[in-house]
Amino acid sequence: MQKYSNRKFVIGAIAIIIGIVYLSRLFWVQVVDSTYKLNSEKNSIRREEQFSARGLVFDRNGELIVHNMAVYDLMIVPRQVSQFDTVELCQTIGIDIPFLRKQISKARRHSMFKSYKIVHQIPDTVYAVLQEKLYKYPGFFVQARTLRKYPYNVAANVLGYVSEVPDRIVKRDNYYKSGDYIGFSGIERSYEEVLRGKKGVQFNLIDVHNRKKGSYANGKYDTIPQIGGNLVSSIDIELQQYGELLLKDKIGSIVAIEPSSGEILALVTAPTYSPSDMVGRLRSENYPILIRDPLKPLFNRATMAQYPPGSTFKMLTGLIGLQEKVLTPSQHYSCYGGYFSKARPIACHHHRPSLDLAEALQMSCNAYFCHVFRNFMEKPGFANPDSALTRWLKHVHSFGFGTHLGTDLESELKGILPSVESYNRIYNGSWNALTLLSLSIGQGEIAITPLQLANYTAAIANRGFYYTPHIIKDIDGNGPIDRFKERKYTTIDSAYFEDVIKGMYLAVNGGWGNGGTASIAQINGIDFNGKTGTAQNPHGENHSIFVGFAPLTNPKIAIAVIVENAGYGSTWAAPIASLMAEKFLTDTVKRKSLEERVVNKNLLDRGEKEQ
Amino acid sequence: MRRNSNIFAKIDWLVVLIYLLLVFAGWINIYAAVYDDSHHSIFDVSQKYGKQMIWIIAAFVIGFVILLIDYRFFSITSVLIYAGMMLLLAAVLLFGKEVNGARSWFEIGSIRLQPSEFAKLATTLMVARVLSKPNFIIHKFKNLIHLGIILVIPMMLILLQNDTGSALVYSSFVLVFYREGLTGWVLVIGVLTIALFIASLLFAPIYVIIFLVTSFLLVFIKMAFHKKKAINYSILIVLSAAILVAVNHYLKLGYNSYLLITIPVALFTPFYLYAFLRKKVKAALWIVLIFWGAVGVNYSVDYVFNEVLEQHHRKRINDLLGIESDLQGWGYNVNQSKIAIGSGGFAGKGFLKGTQTKFNFVPEQSTDFIFCTVGEEWGFLGSLFVIFLFVGLLIKIIQIAERQRSTYARVYAYGVFAIFLFHFTINIGMTIGILPVIGIPLPFFSYGGSSLWVFTIFIFILLNMDAHRFELIN
Ligand SMILES: [Zn+2]
């Protein structure tokens, strides 16, 4: 085979020639010909996220309550930035040069290749000017975003706000990138996944003048953004607005629920803030002010403040008595200024000495319910106070007290209920009905949120059941979340409710002269039923409480009002609840002078004085 | 143990050094190609470069083990390995996993193996085995058929896997056959066919004919000086022209018939006269064959192009030739590839500083188009270094091949050479835009375990045989 040995030169030459051809070609492409270098600049690929507009929110009457407006974020890709006129850019967007420098160096630290937001939320007027000049700033581009807009500018505590996603969420959830927006509180948060839609990604070719040349690979890698789903809130925005007006210069909450569905009609907390104060760049100015405010406007009292229910709890004491057969509606107990036991005497106010159940509710007799409670606790069926209390707690729980209701509102607190263990701990195991007596009138180791109180009222209005309260009645045309369609029955038979409701009716409509404690809440032509309450406040004047519903049959609204430091339930809470009911049921409030008195009342100084 | 220490004293360490340099350069370029700010560590095994590192370590182990194997093992088991590999190729068609449209992967747990990579090795061993049979004369028709079958089986099986690139690799064995005595015409015809195919796509047929006739005249002139009997071939030329016209007419090709006749005749006349006067022309048969072959290629181009080649091949070829400006698919890739390499300049942008290769959308970024990263980040100097290493390795393989005493080892070495040359030529040629995009990896550089291991095995078997060359006698 040696005869073909010379062919190794031919074969070797092929390899060498290919090497030389390739090297010459590479030399040409890499060193001589500059078109590829220019091309490289012309062919930057930029990944732009396409944000979908967040879904809209309507109120129960179809009024638009949250929508979007366009703003623009200025982004850079540090690697693509070259010399530019910093002064001009800063003037155009109204920022100072050190800030721009700081942002650019931040972006560089973040990544040389990825886009980074350096100026947030440029208004569209500024954007119009900036857009014209953008070609002078290679590496800079603008990303359109939407900000929330609130035509009614109320219900901040319900709607919540949208803000930039915090780093801890970026780390956990790879949908979000640093600089994205996320619903941070209220329904923006609890319905984030519906509202946000789905963002898309576009890869664009960018030329040396920072202009889009077209989409990369004909859009093969792009994804189309999906618009966020719309929500219909159960809120009646005008009622909400009216509630916020009534609680002006007061501390407290109003929660109104439609008993037949559990839909929240109004959820007012006061003091509050205007939702548009928390939009875009305004938030960074306003948030620190709000967070430092001693009146805590960011604190959603309607779902998070916890108060003793006071006398509004008496309906439940009565219902438990009836259910457990330790009470009949016609049972009379006499009261001479209170219930006097050795352990802790409970005083009562002045009223007729002997009352039946309805009258006891009408006149809010403390002694009556102490009797009922004691009879229950000492009922022969119970082996010991432990089992009696356990049974009592079961009834109370069934009205949604002491537990999270499971609404679609974020940060809902569960209130406080005593437990067998806590009493054993506190009283070293030796306690009895008398020790717990104040529970019968809603005082002592019990606390509820305004939302729970309203839900309780709705359960009474429904004669024994409730729907989990919720703020969104329709998600993108699909109705509410399924669990909100479920009836939750209380442990009290519906037959027992009429006697209690009768008491509530009398409290409002029984007439002042007859001892009705809530006559001020009476509405002409409407059967408004209610009960006042007073929550003892060791730090200042007592909190004024009222619960009520209307009308008597097929109730349309159940409402709970708590006004802090406002004294008796009848003074401020009852008229507010009554005005709300009137507004909701008749659309207009005829009692202008009452309205005016409430609106103009300032109760803010009362609490502070005593603290 | 003694023999083991012997082998390390006898292996060609320069080849090992080139091998290590290529593997290492490949690894850091995969790192650069896939590099993302958020995943820094080159050892991160969730990323391609981390996986490649594991494969590199495995390749070293494989290479080491191969050096320990008795050198006779390969020649003895060639047939067995080949047969087993062909069965695997068939099996992958049935049980394999489809990735990017090619059903050429076996998936075992998280590891994917590509039998077509290993088939190259098996075929090389088999070809070496057949060619080294005593008294094997390559020109014998029977033998040629025999060799043809050895190559066609894997080619067909791989084509069925929809992996044209890997199938074309087997054409590189022509070089091996050439070295073992096959006529040099195969190279000439091969080059001419490719040139014609491209020319026919690029230019109007009439220019191709002119080109054909002229180049073919040059051959004729050369022959006319040495051969006699030119007179007979004037008849053949006229006959050819006549048939050309007839074909043009019946197939309604629409060319000007006068042109078809006059050009060959007019151009041939003086040389025919010259040959006639000297009466030296003898190899007229060759001339006619080439002439008709060339015409055939020219006219079959459209058919092959439109009927035989699949859409994506057509596209790649068109892109390469700049016929259609396709910024969407492969054309875009090639364009971006050229831009990336071009933007590297003389000294490159620096390690991890590339901008053009920094996006992850092109799946071939770390595999078939890995040379872009070299070009962009290391510039012309880096390209020079890599090409120098490859050509150096190729020359080194020829040197090793020629010093073998057994035909088996020499043929095997040339097989290694041919396959490396093909991969190197096609891969880099496509990234710099002078060859169509055929998806085959750049040895040692491209991301992927199968190809790295196979090229490692190729080299280490060669080193093993070379170390024992004084014992291995045909
Ligand atoms: Zn009393």
C-alpha cells in the first residue's frame, strides 16, 4: 500500500486549505469588514415585557369603581447604553442628575444585559416629549404600564392598592420580576391572579438609534398578554361613600351585608385615606405619612379591630337560652338595678322591673340575660361548667365568632373567645357560671370584629343561617367563589329567632316612652330592627355599637356600626346605622338634620384626651 | 500493570494536549454561551455548563479506560460492534425519543444518548476491518459495493431518524478510500458535483452551461495533449448537443436551442481540430461522461431541490446562497452567527462580554453554533487559536496514520481524520456562512455528552493503537 503514500499530501493539503480558507474568511469578517460590527449594533435584541391591563372593578350597580390609566416606566439595558446628554434627559423627565447616575449604577449592578427600571411612572404628557428624543439615548426605552384610577375615590380599605412587587415575592414566585406590580392589599391582593391577567413577552430588534426594527424571529418567542379579568364587587359604592361621609372625623367602622347572599354592601373604616393617594409616585410620598398617623388610617378596622360586642350580644344569649330550653319567650325576670351575685355584681340601668325576653332586649336589661346565662350554665344536663362552656362556645362559634369567616378580604382577624383552658388557667380550675357572667352581656373575655358583628346580624335577619360575607360577587362573569354560595347554619333553630327579632323591633320601634333603647334609629315606613351596645373601653370613653337589619321580612340589609369613644350605642352608632339603612333602602335620606348632626360631629379628640 | 505503565510512556502526548485544550476551550465557551447573571457558578449542574463538566469528567474516565484495553480488541470485535450499533440505530427508530424533530435519542433516566454519534465509530472500525483484509483491492466492483453497503446502512437508518447532518458525515469516508487507492477522480467529481449544485441554484442555467463547457474544455485541453483519437469525439459532442436540444424541446425547458447547439460546438471546434491534428485523444469516454453528468446535475437540480430536499434543507441552502432573505428561521441564525463572529473584531469582546450570543432562544447556541461565542468573545485571535488546534490535530492524525504498520490501524486513523475534518469543516463553515446549515456538532466544543464521548473514544482508540504500532502488524 506504500504506493499511495503520497496521497497523504493531498489529504493534508485539503485540511490545511480549509483551515486557510476559514481563517481568511474569519479575518475578513472579524477584522477587515466593519459591516458586521455595525450590524451587531443594529441587531440588539431587547426583551420587553408586555403588561396586560389589570382587570376593572364595578360595584353592585354596575358603576365603574376601579379602572386604569397609562403611565410609562423608563428602562435601560446598561450594556447598550453609550454616551448621551444626561442634562437633557434629566430635564425632559424632571429628575436630577445624581438620581439618574445612582439609578444607572443600580441597573449595572443588577445586570448588564437585563432591562432595569430607572424612572418609575412617567405621566403621559412627559412621555410624549420623551418619546421624540428617545433615539438620542441608546439603551433607554420606555415600557407602558397602567396605574389604577378611582372615580369615586372611596373604599380604599376594600380596594387596596397595587405596588411594586417586593423582593421576597420575586424570589418565591417566578411570574414576577423585580419592578413588576402586584396587588398589595384589599381585593387587589385577594384577587391578584384574576386581575393581573397574564403578561406577555416580546423580543424586539433594536437598531443603533434605539428604534424598534421589528420583532425577533417573527414573534416566534413572543407571548401575547392576556387582559386581566373584571370583577363585580358587592359594594354599593354610593352607600360606601355615604358611610365614609358619616364616619368623617370619627374612629370606627360600618359593615353592611345583604343577608340573603352574604354580599358586603359597605365596608367602611375610619379614619381612612383616599385610594388615589396610594397610586404611583404619590404612594411613596403618602405612605410614610399614613403609616405614622396615630389614628392608623391604614388599619382596616372593619375586619381587624376587635371590640367586646356589649349588649348586641344579648340576642345570642337569649337564642342559646331558647335553644337549650332554659328560657321561654314569656319568661319574666325582675330587675332592680342589676344582677347581684357575690362574685361580681352587674349593674343595670333604670327600667320597668319585670320584663319578658322581647322587652328585655328592647330595654337592654342586663339582669335578664345574667339569669338566662346562669340557667344555661347550671342546666342539669351539664356535668360541669366545662361542658356547659363548651356547648356555649359551640353556639357562639356557629354565628362566626372566634373564627376567621373566610371572606375574600385580606387580613381578617378572628376575634377573641374564651376557652375552657384559659379559664382553668386564670382561675386555677375553680370557676362557675358566676365567674363568666359578664359574657352574657357581651363583656369580659370576648371580642369581635365589626365584620363578624354584621355577619351575626345577618344570621339573625335570616333566622338562623348566613352566607360567608364577601366583597366580590362576580369574577369575570363566573359568579362568586363557590364557597360563598353555601349556607352556613347556626346551631339555633330558626323558630327561636322571631322572639329575639321582636325585641329588636321593639328596641327601635317600641317608642322612647316605653323604654326602646334605639328609638333614634327609627325610620319612617321601614321596619328597622336593631340593638344598641356599649363596649367598655378602659382607655377612654366607651365605644358606641349598634346592630340592625331591615326590613322585618326578607331583610335587604344587615348592618353593624361601631364608633369608638362615642359613648352609648344609641348616641352615635344607632343613628349612623339607621341613616345607612335609609340610604340603602330608599336611596335618599329624608332625616337631613340627623344626617347633618352626624356628619358634623367630630369625635376624634375624645379618645386622645384620656390616653 | 507493566503494560499499563508502558502505554503511558508510549502514547502521543501532543495529541492528548490538543485534546485537553479543545475540551477545556469548549467548556468555557459553553459557559459563556449560556451565561446568565443569575446563575454564576460554572459548576452549577442545573445549567448546561455544569452538565458538560460532568460529561467531560466522564469522558476522561472513558478515555483512560480505553487506553487500558488490549489494542487487538478493536480489530477483533469490529464486526460485532458494527452489527450491534446498527441494531441500536434501528431500535432508536422504534423506541427512541424525539427531540427537535429528530428521533435519534435514547432516554435512560435523565441521560440522553444519541446512537448515531456512536455509529460513526462503529462504522470506522468496520471500514478499517474490511479494507485491511489481505489482498483487498478497492477498485474491484464487488469490493466497492461491499464498502458502499457498510456506509449506506447507517446513512439510511440515520436519515430515517430525520438527522440529515449525521448521515452526511459518512460521505467523508471517500477520503479514506482515496488514501487506500480509489481513483482521484472521486474527489474531483465530488467537488464538481457540489459546485454545480450550488451554481445551478444561484445562476440561470445558461451561465451554468457556459461555465460547464469552459471548465470541461480545460480538462479536454489537458487530455488532448496526452491522448489520441480526438476525431471520434467530435461526433459525440455534436450528438450531445443534439440530445440536449431534444431534451430541451420535449421537456419544454424553454432554452434557446441555437445556443445549446452553438456553444458546445463553437467552443469545442478549435480544440477538436488541435486534438485531431495531434491524434492523441484517447479518454473520450471520460469526457462524455463528465459532460453528460454535468448536464444531468444542472437539470436535476430543480428536481432534487424541490422534490428530494425537505423544506428546512431548502431554506438553509437558500439562506446560505442569499436567495431568499429569510430572517425568521435558519437564515436568521446564520445571519446572527455572522454578526456575532464579526462583532468580535480582532481581539474579541472578552470572556462573558459577548452581547450577540447572550440570549437563550437559539437552542443551537451552545451546540451547533458554539463557534459564534468563540468568535464574539475571543475575536480573530480566538478563532485563529481554535482553527490552529483543529488543523494541528488533523495533521497530527495523518502523521500517526502514516506511521502505522498495519492497514487496519492506518485506515482507522484516516477514518478518524475524515470524520473530524467533516465535522470541523461543516460546523465552522456554517457558522461563518460559507456552507449551508447542517446541524452537526463541533468536536469537543459543542454541548452534549454523546458527541463528546464519541470523539474522545475516537482519539483514545487511536492513541492506544498508535502506542502499540510496533506490535500491531497486519
Ligand atoms: Zn335591668
